[in-house]
Amino acid sequence: MLLKDIFYKKRRYATVQTGQVQEDKPMAKEVPEGLMTKCPKCGTIAYAKELEKNLKVCQGCGHHFLMTAFERIAMLVDEGHFFEYDSGLLSADPLNFPDYMPKLEKDMEKSGLSEAVVTGEGTIKGYPAVIAVMDSRFRMGSMGSVVGEKIARAIEQAIEKQYPFILFSASGGARMQEGVLSLMQMAKTSAALAKLSAAGGLYISVMTNPTTGGVSASFASLGDYNFAEPGALIGFAGRRIIEQTIRQELPEDFQTAEFLLKKGQLDKVIPRKELRDTLAKILDMHTVRRAN
């Protein structure tokens, strides 16, 4: 039964017999906003609370909805215990870009975040890790100076504490309002990861939908393990730009996680429900056990 057949809306109609205009009485109240969610892939309608219990994965087709940074952290760490780093680090406007600061303030209010990435530490099934999670609600997860700085600082913490580093990317690319300063974050984060590798540290990259542009071309693709969620869009330039450049039609599944897995650019595509267990197994494999 369709939703429109269940929730009857108030309307006016003309009767054939008398020609008079009458008004129906509403049989039920309209659906409160946010109560139900429709899957964009298969059209399944689910209660929002049920969808959250299912880790925002559609029970009809397995479509992975976007998650906020703190929803993902809560799903991942033990008992929701998470110590956040650098929450007071805020973006400036070095280029005096028109309307940049009001847009940042609007995103802060809308998302409840200070920037497009949340960094900190917690444990996953008892194994400590430094964790960074990008959030596409804030400037489409774009990489500005503060995003690069927070990630670089988190990597430094991982080196100092000898913890694994896990990063969940979700980004439209470099932040145009900060120009070349944004692009330089590609080099800064990559250099920090090289230091982590030289120190014998572990880096696990998990690409979520979408991971594009300068983020995909730098820290998102440099993991010791490169994972992705099902159906995630991953790539550098857009599909249309590539087709116009090479003058060829690209495969239907081009730039999806599944396509990249087939081409050897990912180690595994992991459904969200299996991700915590998989990460815990990897952390266990890389844990050095000292004899008593």
C-alpha cells in the first residue's frame, strides 16, 4: 500500500449530483517531518528510528545512507567513549573570499560541528586508535586548511602514542574558498602519513560516499588498508569531465567502490554492519603482545 493511500490529505471536490463544492474531513494527520525516510535507490519507506537502529542501511536493498561524523563514531567506539582533539580549531578567511565566513557560520549551526572533520581517540573492542571522521554536511566535506591541520595533528598523536590511525573520508575535494592553501593540505597530510609509516604505524583508510577530488588523490588513498562502503562514489574528476576528455563512454559502475575493487584500487568493500568487527580483527592482528 502506498503512503499516499494511508495518509489521506484534506481536499476539495465538486459533487456530480448537486454541483456543490464540499470539503472532506481529514481522516488522519499528515506525517510529521523526519518520521519516515524513503530510500533513494529502491523506494522503500522506513521509520527513521528503525533506519538508525539498522545503522542507516536500507533493509530493502542495502543502500548505505550518509552518516554524520558523530553517528559513525558512536557506531564504532566502545560504549560511545571518544576523546575529541582540536574541537576549537576554526577556519579563517585568508583570501577574503566573498560570503565565505557567513557560509561557515551557517554550516556550523546546521551541523553542530566546528569543521568538516572530527578527530580524536577511542577504543574499538578494547583496541585503542586515533580516529578521524569527515562529515559531508559541512561544506560538502571539503578540505580546507583546518581539515588538513586537524588530520595532520591526529596523525602526530598516533605516532606519539603508537596507536593505529583510522580515517573515514567523505568529501567533495579541496575547498575552493581557500585556494592554494587548501591544495597544500594534500602534501601536508601525505607527509604526515609518511612519518607514520616510517615510525611503523598502521593507517586504515575507509572511503565513504562521496570521496572525490584532492581528498581521494591524497590521504584517502594512502592506507595500509584501503576499504570502502558499498556503493560509495570514489574518484578524482567528475564522470562527465572524463568522458569529454577521453571522448569515450565510461562503464555504468565507473567510480563506484565495487568498480575500484575489481580494478585493484581497494582491498575490500565492507558493509557497514561488518565494519566494526573487521577493524577490530585488523587491530588485533597488528597488536604487539609482550611476554610477561
